[in-house]
Amino acid sequence: MVIIDAHSHLWLRQDTAVDGKRIKSLKNGRSIFMDEEVQMLPPFMIDSQNTAEVFLSNMNYAQVGAAVVVQEVIDGCQNEYLTQVQRQYPDRFFCMGMAWNVEEAQAVADAGLKGIAFPGHRMQQPLTELMPVFKFMEQKGLILSMCLGDDETQVGQMREVIQECPQLRVAIGHFGMPTTPSFRSQVMLAREGEHVMIESGGITWLYHPEFYPYPTAIRRICEAASWVGIDRLMWGSDYPRTITAITYRMSYDFVSKCNELTEQEKALFLGENACCFYGFKNLPVLPYIKNMSE
């Protein structure tokens, strides 16, 4: 089965501020996050660098062929590092830049990054104010990754963006926030345009209190499939923050082991849809290597 991660993160170091609160890498996988010390990464990542090489080791072990790397303001702008990653591992990563105007979007395109990620849930201004950027992305063939807020406010704005940019490829993140009242409205955005997808990055975090094998998450995936079709849905892990609680393989095998989806539906959700949407080619063959404890 082809497995592709449609939502992950990479950074060399966190050192930024959001709403006046500090985010800064410490040691042993810890960070200051919004002025509080948290376990941002697994503790064995002692230098607190979330690098492509460590991720590739996790991907190879879990038999994940490729990954889409998005960005979040809480990690600081990683355009420079992700440009390096894209050049070094073009068949394994689809890296997105961060940009807030057309000039910055042009720099992202010139650097060879493949899209632009917007953490809409952290934005104060209406999404429609970024319409010139979205139109530029549509013209240049850049993919838009967009995570929306918990309520309905940004859903209508995103609908307007999709209507104004009908050829823009859009991936709605965090699976449309299935733990909030806006879940159905966000997922239904996939019916607003032929190039709109929904990816599940962070779904294990959203259902962390329930924990593995996340039966409610499976029900939400089935619900979304009944609304827009399984061909509009993609798996995403939200690596690396989610693997402080579970292994990387666990972030998708709760889907591959469930009984609620057919094998064909699992294949589409876990990789085939993302392979087509992002245009991955030359994926490696990753054999299963058994654990010593097996």
C-alpha cells in the first residue's frame, strides 16, 4: 500500500513569539511554548532539532513513502531550511513555504517550494484580504494548505476564495476540526471546487483523550467520506508533535487496522489520493522490517 503523509512539520530550531508569548527550543525535546515549558518532541531528540533525516528514519521504519511539510507560525518561518530539504530530498518531501503577500509568495516560488501553508486558525484578518496571494498561487500552480478556526467565521471566507480561484489546489487541514461544530461545514468545502481536499493532520491529537485506536476518529472519517467521498480525504500525521504520545506508525495504522473502511478506501485515504493531488513520483519501495521484539 502506498502511504503518504499529507501534514507534517520540520524545523531546525524554534525561536519566535505569537501574541506576545515566546516559543523557543530547549534541550531533550522540550520547548518554551506560549511561555510554558512543554515536551514538544520525543525526549530522545536531545538537540531538539526536528530534521528531515530523523523524519526520514521514522518514515522508512513506518513504510511511509513521502510527506507533505507544512508550516505553522508557532515554529517560526522555516522557508530557508525547507528549501534545503526540498532540494536534497525531492522525491520524499513536498515542502511548503510561508508568505503573507505576493512578494513573499514570489520568493517561495523562486526558491522551489511547492506551496504555501496558512495557519488560518491563528490569523486575525479575513482570509479574503489574502486574495492577491491566492490568485498568484493559482497562476503559479502552488498548492494552498489552510487550517481553519473552530467556528464558522472562516468557512464562508474560504468558500469565497475557492470560488474566486477555481483552479487553485486547496488542502484543508486538521480534518476540518472534527471536534467542533464547524466540522461538517469545513469538510463540505470539498464540494465547492474540484481541487479541494481534506487532510487529517492532527486527528490523533484531537482525540488524544480517547487514545489509540481512536474509534471516534474512525467514525469522523467515515462521516466525512459519506459527505464528500473518500476520494477527497487524505491522511496526515501532524508529525512530530503527535509522536510524543504515540509512535509514528500508530498515527496511521489505527486506520489500516480498522473494520469500518474497505481495503480500497484505506488505500485511497492513506496514500493514493495524496499521490495524485500532490503529484508524487519515484516513491521508494520500503520493505517491512520486523522489530527485534517480534
